[in-house]
Amino acid sequence: MRVIHGTRVTSFGVRYSAKEGKSNFHSLREFINRTQWSLFVAIGFALLLQYLDPSLYIYYQKVNFKIPDDGDYVTLLATISGIGGVFIGLYYAGITGVGSAIYASVPNNVRDLLTQDRSGNVYMRFLSFLTFLGLALIALRISGQPRIFLAIPFMTIAAGVGIISFVNDFGRRTFYLFDPTSLSNHIFEQLQHWVGMIKADGYQWLDKPFQKHAYRQASTNLDTLETLAEITSKGLHLNGKPFIELSKNLLRFLRYYEYAKRSIPTDSAWYEPRYQHHDWYRADDTRVSIAHQTGTTLQPVVTNDKEWIEDRITPIVIRCIEINLTEARYAEVIGLFGYIDAYLKRLTLEGGVTKAFALIEVLTSAVLGKIAIEADGDTAKPEVLEKLAIVEWLALIPVTMALGYREALEKLDRNDIENRMSSVRWNKESSIYSLGFNAYTLEQLEGLKPRLLFEKMVENNVVTPLWYQVELLCKVEAAQLEENTSALVLKGADFYRASIAKALSQNHPWLAAAAMSREWEYWHKVEDQLELWQSKWANLSDDRRIVGLSWSEFDIEALRKNSSQRQEELLKLMSKQSTLLALNSRPDGFPDFAGQFLHTSGEVVFEALLNNNVELLKSVFASYFLGCLMQFDSHRSKIKSVVDWQLQQEFKIAAAVLLDVMCVSGYARLLADYHGNESLWSDVSSVWDGYFASKVEQSPMPLFCAAVTLTEGAFEIAHRSILRTSWEQEINHKLRDVPRHEVSYRGSFSSDTVIDHDSALVRIFAQDLHGSFNDGIDIFIVTYLSKLEGGKEMDFGWQMKGLQESIERESQKMPVGDSNGADQ
Amino acid sequence: MRRRFKIAHNVATHFPSLSRDLDMNLNARMFTEDVSLAVMPIGGKTDRHKEFTVTLDGSPDACARASALLGEFSKFDRRDRTRLVCDAVGEIAKHLAWEGCAVYEIVPDQSNIVHVHSFTSQRLVKFSKWYFQFIPRGDWELWGKKLVIIPASSIWHIEMPTVLGGHKDYMTTLKKLRRYENLGPPFWRQNLARGEQAKDFDFQRYVSSSEMYYRQVTRTWGWNRRDGTQERTTEFYYFYKKVHFRWARAVLREHIITEINILFLRLGIDCKLIVIGLPTPDEVEKVRAELLSGNISFSKAADRVSI
């Protein structure tokens, strides 16, 4: 029994060993298989050197190159091989250290990045080649082959490259690997490779399996990026600059990808598939017949999701911003905004204004959710300057978009479309993708292509004329123009409205002011291109020949109205905000939003007067008035000079704001007469009345008098007088509309212009087409201030007296209807 | 005018044994129906062309004889001359559409009034001044003869106009239309019925290629295969084809009217059939040129060439 058992045990041992040996042999064979190519290359290279060397003897002799003896030759090669081996060991020791410290607990796809690091791999292959080449050359010599002169310089230089590269790059690089995002370059290279493959003229770009493969690979790359972002976001030392750098790379890739989309067929399997089912009564007969006869359903049409890349990348960027804002790394976030700005501009250039607004809405919500957290109490907290810069950046993005869209629109031209359409070679697959058509037009072009080819096959030539093809494309461009312009006005307004409301609701007036300031700039950029929109719409749509073709509705007047409404709304907000900001002391480094808004309010008051807009005037003037007084007090309190002329000068600068409000009030009197709308004046005067009533104990009249006499009495261009002069010019321009007629006097060749207006003030100011000597300040003093208690005694200067006399003289003249009798 | 008594004919009018060979291919059937459809206003009425008139120019006696002859072609007993002519031209067009030519035996009755009698052009051969009709074996019993020989003077033979390819090209067109099934090849349909999917067969491509094929085959005519979906063509091309098909039918109409007038002369009827107010081929050409330059809307173009 024991013998049998022993035999069985031995047999088992032999069989097991044989099996193990077989497996080991397979592993060895596998190992040799994997290395054989590298071995052949190194041995082949050694043989090549051996072969070439004799033919170079003649040159060695010329340069007096002496061959070392056997011992030196072999020692040199062995030393170089030894150095190679050491560096290989050192590199892998470094990598192992990094791997165990950082990559031990990460998912496989991220760990794979370490092995896919291109530079490291190339360096290791180079070192292994060099090490083995040295051994191969020694082997050749030992086997009786002559020494190779060429091997000495070659091996020496190659060893030098290996050593210096290790010190300069790879040794140091090992430390960079502690940051996993440094390995992301390989993923971006891969992504660009896949995009390049599915672009027109890429390798097998029209082949569905290849497209699908590229999609799967890119999707895997994105999975890795998402994992990488997840790991980075959780590491305290990684979610700062490394995460920002990763996000920058993502945005850089998106910018490239948005442009690349022009060259990707819209039905490419690169885009994620979606299924769309046919209506039975709208499907063509063949489909219905087949489905009916075979008892099956109509096969669905496969559409695709063209935003799948963006939908996966943008959340990473948003998350990066949120984390860094939470950690108060504002400078890093500001750095990232430059990339967001550039990406959104690219998006706008590609006609994706709506998409860009959708993204900044999400972005704004994330940013304000972090930096505009509700302040404690009613009082506004002073902000950190960087927060203000972030909001300014954010609010500036739509401005960049508006400019980007203008740039894109300026290039849009029907003739250009026609030229490009005429260059399309319909039978060449890549033709429509190589002529610079925007991605949103591709669907139309792809729709035309098989139809025109169909005609060509049937009729031997394309029958559908160029004008028809161009009109179809212009229709698409026009629809995009309509969508983009609507987005710029409506979504732009919504974006700023929501941002400002959020900042105000959380008691952050400075952040709200930053957004308002940028919004004002935005509307200027939008207003500037309204005419361009209209002309481009006309350019695209005027030559319509296809009757019944459904074009988008483009209502420039509605857009203009919406834009004006929002601007009016903004101005009211700014006016209100200027007072609020004036109450708070401005932190150092903050822009003077209060001053900007006050100035803008002044302009708005003037515009409201010119346009007879009582409602706007009523909503802005009181705040403006109050803002001016606060601004004056603020400036006056800062006057510190003891030198008389400097004191005077500083007072003049402070008083400029009082002159502004007096000037605009005077014009309110004049324009109330001009429009025949007393409300314009009563709304202004009631504010002044209220002010003087509150100052009974200490009349401010001397202050106003001083402001006027000091400024007007001096022979110099007063502070802000150029701005007031522009008001004066606009008034003159407006008064040119007042009806007038010429009156000639009996017995004289001369004639006089008679202004046909009931108001003496209007007649005086409209008399001279080149303008009057007097301005709004004079009108205000003569018609209001001088009539108040304490005003009569004040000496406001000779100009006021002259105007007073003119008004009295003009008032005594006969009414307008009777003035024609002068020439009787 | 409707015949009131039976006329004795020499020829065999049809061959039932051969009609069994004709498959009912959908494309060929649609095409032949469309070619002969609305060559003239149906029922002699058109709302689009108010100036449409039909006149017989000749002496009252000649006009009466011409009317009687036209009545022979007409399917219905028409008292109204316009309706009579429209019906007659339409019937001749129908024969042409089915066979590429139409043959009629001219048979005078006892009172020397001429009657025309339509018969099949199958197995009809003209040699010198004689027509030979070879009756197929399956119909020997029906007609009681194997061969009919008729002098050419007793036959009125009209063919498709040369500009539209003539008889031979037209028959080739019909033959090509019958060649493929638009619901897929038989093997594929069988596979489908068995629930099998042929991997290397792209049905959509087949459909697209066959659509292209049908249109290539009927290019001279501009037939669009009753396809209004514009799934494979532009709207422009659809209307272009529509106008082209109208042109072809205008050519056919004018050709038939010219041939009828030649027949009148041949039979000694001093009368001329004049049809005015319908779009002539030249007018349709003009509309096509306007369409190409974009100076006319699609619906207006279609309206101007329609009957």
C-alpha cells in the first residue's frame, strides 16, 4: 500500500513539476517574444556598425583617429553598459517610490497613466538599447570580429545623452510625478489623436466602426480625466494649482474641439447615439411597406448627442472653480477665467452664443454661490479685492462674447457663401468640411450632398442651381443669426439681472456694482452692433427666391426695445446703487463705481429730459441729486491744503458736481418749455424745494453762489465743463427743430429770424443756431435760485443778469401767432 | 359618335396567352399610367387655362366626318366636341403608354363610313406594304387562325415621338423598369420573412440605388415616380422633374394631334384639328428656364404647366 501511495505521490510530483515547467516555459517564451524586437534592433545595429566600419578606415586615418587596444575597448563598452543599467535601476526606483506614495490607492486607469508616460518610456527604451548595444559589441569582439572604431564616439555620445537627460530632466521629473495631473498630457494627446482621426480626411474618417472606436477610446480617456479630477479635487495639495492646470488644459482642448467640429460629419458615430422614432404617417412608402409586410415596426433613426464631450468636461472645470473659491485661492481662479473667456469666445465665433450663455449661467451660479454668501446683518461688508476682480471677469465674459460675435458676423456674407458653395465638389466626401463652413451649417450641407449627387447620377449634372443651394444655406445662417442675437439681448439681460440680483440679495453691493459696471459696457457693445445685425440679416435674406421657404422671424425693433428696456432698468439700478455706495467708504484699490454710476445717472437724467421721458427722470433724478451732494461733501471733506490757490482749486473740483446738477436742472426748465411738459421741471424743482426746505437753518445758497462764481468767474476751462458743453451742444441740436420764420422790415434789406414758440426761454436759446452764451446753470439760477429766499441778494455774475434781461425782453414780445405782422 | 353596329375586323385584337407573361411590375404600371394621364384636360375641362379651345377647321361635312372618326378613338359617346377630342387623344395616349405605339385597323363600312379599330401591336411585323400578325399558339383556337396579313393602307400606326425616344427606346424603358423590385430582391425578402438579417445587404442603399435607377431610366420623360417626399431630392429638383414631365406630355399631345391631322388627310377628310390654350412644349421650356434662373416660384411654375 505504502509503495503504491509513494508511487502515486512521486507521479503526482513529476506531473505537477512538468506542468509547472511547461507554464514557466510558456512565460519565458512570452517574455522572449516580447523582447525579441528590441534584441534584433540592437544586434542589427551592432552588425550594421561592424559592416560600415571598414569603409570608414580611410577617414579615421585622415583625422589621426587611433583605435584603443582590446582591453580599453571592452572596458569602455562595459562601463557604458554598466552606467545604463544603473540609470535604469535609479529611474524605476524613483517611479516605485512615487507609485507607492501616490498611486497605490488610485484606480487602475489613473495608475496606467504612469506606465503610459511617453517621455519616461522613450528614455527607458533608449537606456535599455544603449546597455544591450554595449554588450552586443563586446560579444562581437569576443567572437573574433575586429574592433569597431565607430562604436567609440557613438557609444560615448549616447551615454552622455543618457546621463545628462537623467540629471536635467528625468531625475527631476520623478518628483513631478507626485502630481498625477502632470500625467494628463498623455490623455490630451490621445484625445486630440482621436478627434484628428474622425475629422474630415482623417484615417478612415467615414468608416462607422473606426468612428465608434474613436468614440470609445475618447470616452475612456474622459473617464480617466474624470477620475483624475476626482482624486485631484480631494487632495489638499492637489486641488490648487494642479487642478487649475488640469482645468486649463481641458479648456484648451475644448477650444480646439469646438473648431474641429466644423470638420466632423454630423452623423458620425463619434457622437453619442440617440434614437428617434418615425411617425407612421410621415414615413416614406418603402419603410411603411416593409414594416407592414414583415410585421415589424419602423426602424428608428439614430441621431446623436453632439455635446457629449462638453457635457463631461465642463462639470470638472466648474468643480475646480468651486473648490478653489472655497479655499480662497482667488488668484488661481482669475488665471483660469482667461481660459474660460477664450473658450467662450471660440464658442461664440462658432455661432454658439446660446450655448455660451448656458455655460456662464452655470458658472455664475457656482461662483456667486461661493463668493456672494449672505453677509451678516444689514450692512454691507467690505469685499476682498480679488472677489471683485472675479465678478468683474465673470461679468466681462458676455462682453467678450458680444465682441466675438461681432467678429464672426463681420465675416458673414452672402457672396462669400456663394463663392464657397460654388467651390464645393459634391462627389468628394471631405469637400464640404474643408471650406470653412460653420458646424451648424453642416447638417444642411450634408442634406444637400446626397440629393445633388442623386441628381448628378440621374441627369449627368447637378440640376439644382447655385442660387437655390445658397438660399438654403443663408436660411440656416439667418436662423442662427436670429438665435444668437436674441440670446445676446435676452439671455444677456437675464444673465446680468440674475447676477446683480443675487449679489444684492446677499448684501454685496460692491460685487453688484462690478457686475453693473460691466453690464453697462456690455450694452454699449450690443448697441454698437444692432445696425450690423440688421444689415447682415438683409444681406442673407433679401434675395429670397424660394417662395414658401420657412425663414426665421428677425425683429430688430423688438431686440432694440428689449435692449433699451434693460438699459433703462440698469440705469435706475446704477442710480440707486451710486447713493448706496457713496454711503460706504471705498476700500483701497476698488474702482470708483459710485462716481461712475453718478456720472452715468447725470447722463441718463439729461437723456430723459431730451427725450421727454418723465418716468425715467422721476426714477433717477432724486438719487442723482442726492448722489451729487454726497459726492460734493465727500470731496470737500478731503480738502486739506492750506495754500489759498490750491484750496480754491480743490474746491472747484469738488464743486463741479454741484454745477452738473444745477446745469441739468436748468435744462429741465428749458426742455419742459420745449416739450410743453411741465412735469419735467416740476419733478426736478420739487427735489430742490425739498432740499432747501430741509436747510432752513443754514441756507446752502452761499455755497452754490461760491461754486458758480469761483468757477465761472475764472478765465479757465472749468473742471468737467467739457462734459457740460456736450450737453449744451445737444440742446442746440434739439432746438434747431423749433419752427422759425424770417421777418423783413419795411424799408430795410435786412431780416430777422423769429422763433415760433410760446416760451421766451426757448426763443432765446433757439435764436442763434450756433448756440447761446448761456447754459443750464444760468437758466437754473435765473429761473429758480435767484427767486428763492436769499437768492436775490446773491451775485451770480454778469451772465445771469444778461439772461434775466433777455427773458424779460423776450417775454414782452407779442405772442407767436401775431409776430408775422412785423413786416406789414 | 358611338358605333351602333358591329364591324367585321380582320386582325386579332388581343392575345390572352401573352398577357399572362406580363408581370404586374409596380414601377412599369405607375409609369405607363402617369405618361398617359392628363395629356389633355380630363373631361375637356380646365380651370387653369380659360383660353383652352378645340376646333375642327374645315367644311361642315368634313368636320362631321372628322368628328365621327374621332368618336371611333373615344371610349365614351361624346356629344361635346372638346370632350370628344380630349377623350380620343387620351385613349391614343393610353395605347402609346402601354405599348410604345398604337395600331388601328381602318375598316370602311357598307356606307363607306370609315371606322378605326384598335388592336394589339404584339407580334405585328411590317414588311413592305403589308403587316403580318403572327398569332401565338395559345390563341389559335380563340381567333381561329395563325396569321393575319393586312395591307399597310388599312392600318393606322402611331409611335412615341422621336424626341421622347420613339417606340424602341420607350419599350426598353418599360423593360428596364420591370427589371427590379422596389421592395428588395427576392432573396432578401425571403430572409426577412424567415426573420433572418442578411449582413452584407444594405437595404437603404438598395432603395436609394433603385430610386436612382428608375429616374435614370425615365430621364427623357422626367418621371419622378410619384415621389413627393423629397427624401432624396431637393424641392427644386422635384419641381424641375414635374415641369420636365409636363413638357414630355405636351410633346406627346402635340405629336398625337399632328398624327390625327395626317390621318385626316390620308382618309381624305379636309379638316384640321386645332387645339389651343394648353401649354406647348416651347412654353413649358420657357417655364423651365425661368425656374432655373429663380424668376418664378415653384407653385407658379407647376401651375403654368399643369392642365
